[in-house]
Amino acid sequence: MRVQFLLNILLAVVWVFLTGTVNATNFAFGFILSYLVLWLISSNDDKRKYFVIGPRIIGFAFYFLYELVKANLQVAADVVTPKFYMEPGIVKYPLDAKSDLEITLLANVITLTPGTLSLDVSDDRKVLYIHAMYVSDKDEFIDSIKNGFEKRILKIVR
């Protein structure tokens, strides 16, 4: 998978030099064009994994941006209104993520989202403790992370 990514970057750089226009837009166009060319000429399943993960990463980025904007608006609305609507709590979140990378990515994404903070991981690495500003229903909160961030991270990493 790393070979395809490096080849993709190399072909994008070649595109930039061939066109003679050195800027980010031209590089991005060359990267997308070389991605499509590499996808068309890839023959076996080992090479195909790169072409499955790429769109998943882009989808995850858009999902994260959506959740980030939504959480920012929720926290900002709570700050500017006279009455606080927050129901803070600490949630014991059962992890499907097993590796250090998966747990770290999930914990960081949760912490980057306003209104939530990853506190600790249990010693057996099966539970993540999360502080959240809005926990009206614990099961709904767990389900939103399980079917949101964690599911998408595991599809990318595994």
C-alpha cells in the first residue's frame, strides 16, 4: 500500500513538472489523475487495498468536519444563551478498537471534538473513559461514537 502511495506522489510530481505550473491545485489534480491511472492498471487484491482506503479516509475527514461543526455550534449556542442545557457526565465506553493505533486515533478524535474529552483507557484496554458535556442518554451517546468515529476508524485501519 505504501508503494502505491509513493508512486502516486511521484506521478503527481511528474505531472507538475510536465505541465510547468508549480502550485497546489496542479499537484492535487495530478495526484487525483495518477490515482485514477493507478487504479485502472492495478491487477491484484494487494494493490486494490490502497484504492479502498483512500475514499474511506476522505469520507472520514468529511464526517469529522461535520461532527466538529455540529459540536462547535452546540457548545457556542449553550454559551450564548442564559440557561445552560448541558448535562455533563463521565461515560464508560466499551472499545471495539484493539491496537494502540486504533485506540489512540479514537481517543484523539473524541478529544478534538468540542464538548468531549478522553480521560483514560483501562488497563485491559477494553474501556475508554470519556467526559462529555451533553449526556442526556448514555446508550445513545455510546452508540453515536460506536457507529460514528470508531466504525470509520476501524474500516480505515483494519
